[in-house]
Amino acid sequence: MEFWLLALGWVGFVLATFAYCSFFEWVFHKYWLHDDMPPEWTGHAHKKHHTLLRAQNFFVKNQEQMMSISFPKWGILALLAANTPVFALVGWLLDWRYVVVAIAAMLTYYLVYEYFHFCMHVPKNRFFENWKIYRWIRFHHYLHHENANTNLNVVLPLSDLVLRTFRLKSRHDKPFIEK
Ligand SMILES: [Zn+2]
Ligand SMILES: [Zn+2]
């Protein structure tokens, strides 16, 4: 019984970390990538991503568009550095094992973001590309390229729901991509 309680606690902690990541993704995407929060240059590459890949040309056709999809390689370190106070708080309130799990969960969220955001813009008949859930989340991101004030989550649209930026329908009668 004790084992299951412990396991449940860890699963709950991982889920709570993913929920935090969804919130962090939303805030960073909105304020730093779109709303010019200083340092302003953080949003330059992302604005280029939106300019090169508008709703009507959501899928990549050239190298310049391809280069605009991913964060720079040091992005992963910047993410961890920005969250150092949160990890310190977790370590202080709980213990170091939770810090390790929180970092692992955050890295997982980030890698899932990077990989699936890439796949969304560069379709390639991957085995999951016809899965309903994948097409749904890809459409969710397509709608962000239609209107950058909505659907700020790429991975887990929990914060879009809570913070009321969640949008299901295209503003076009015939969206440029299929769900
Ligand atoms: Zn995109
Ligand atoms: Zn954006």
C-alpha cells in the first residue's frame, strides 16, 4: 500500500510539473516571444517564424522557413537557468530528488515541444501524423499562426484553457490545413 501511495505521489508531482511547464510556456510565448518584454531580442526569431510561416503557408517549403522553427541550441540551458529559483524552492520545500524529477520533466516537455513543433511545420508521413490527437494539437497550433493572441500552448493547452486564450475554430470557412 505504501509503495502505491509513494508512486502516486511521484506521478502527481510529474503531472504538476507538466502543468507548471504549460503555464511557463504560455507566459514566455506571450510576453517574451510576442509582446517585446525585455530583452526584446528574445522575440526576434519567433516573429520571423510567424512572418515566414503564416496560416496560408503553414508547411515549410524552403530552408529559411525551416531555420525559423527551432529554438537555438542554448535554449535548453536558458530554460533551466530561468527556472533556477523554482528548482531551489522545490529543493527547499521538498528535497533534491524532486528537483531531479522536475528538471527531467521540464526537459521532456521542452524536447516534446521542439520535436512536435518541428513535425507540425514539416510533415513527413510519420507514424503518428494521422492520429486524431496529433492532428488536433497541430490544428491548435495552426490557429496560433492565424491569430497569435490565441492558442499559445504548443504541447499542453492547459494554460490556454485556464487563461482563456483557447480557440477551436478557424476564422476562415475553409482553413488552410485540415484537422
Ligand atoms: Zn509554429
Ligand atoms: Zn507565437
